[in-house]
Amino acid sequence: MANNVRVAHKFFVAEGEEGEIYIFLDASKDKPENPRIVYDGKDHAVFFRTPDDKVVLDYIHPEVRDKLRHASDVVIVETILENIKDSYIASMQLVDDIPVDWSRLGLTSWENAALIKRHH
């Protein structure tokens, strides 16, 4: 399978009644495999749906950054229009800085990530 890196053009972060964090994204076709989010505690995160499918979560709103920094995991909710297709837990990994290793994402810079268009 080809290495797929894409930018989430729209995503929504919400907090549940007991402090759990939900991230709503457009649904993908395949099932997630060991999903995790690598987060720098600031503007950017990379969601690893599968080893070959990475989603850049860019420009994370300042009001939710602290909650994400302290989360050990989040609930990913994949939606099609207004309907929930799937939901599952993704572990959080806090790093000092993104990019940790751009070559692992198939990119050389955030500028390249911004140029990637969804072709689905």
C-alpha cells in the first residue's frame, strides 16, 4: 500500500462530560490499525490511522491545546456528513517538536503538507 499523507481540512475537537477528548474527522474507507496521535503541544499534530495513512491536524485551536497535552488518549469519531461511521480510541504521544522526522511522513516541511490536496 502506498504511503498516504493528507491534511484534515476540517476537524472538530470536543470535550465530553467526564473530560474525555473527542476528535471528529471525515471518515476514511479502511479500518484504523493501532491509531495514535503525535502532538507537539502547540499548533500541529499527526494522526497515524494506519502505518501507511497519516492525517496532519494543523492549526489546533489554542483553547484545546492544554487539554490535548494532558490526554493519554482521545476518541476519534469518523463521520460522513452528519452521521457517525466509526469511533475508536487513539493513544496520544507528546513530543517536543513536530516534525520529529519528516522523512517518516514522506514530507520535507509543513509547506509541503499544506500543498497536499485530498484526492478522494
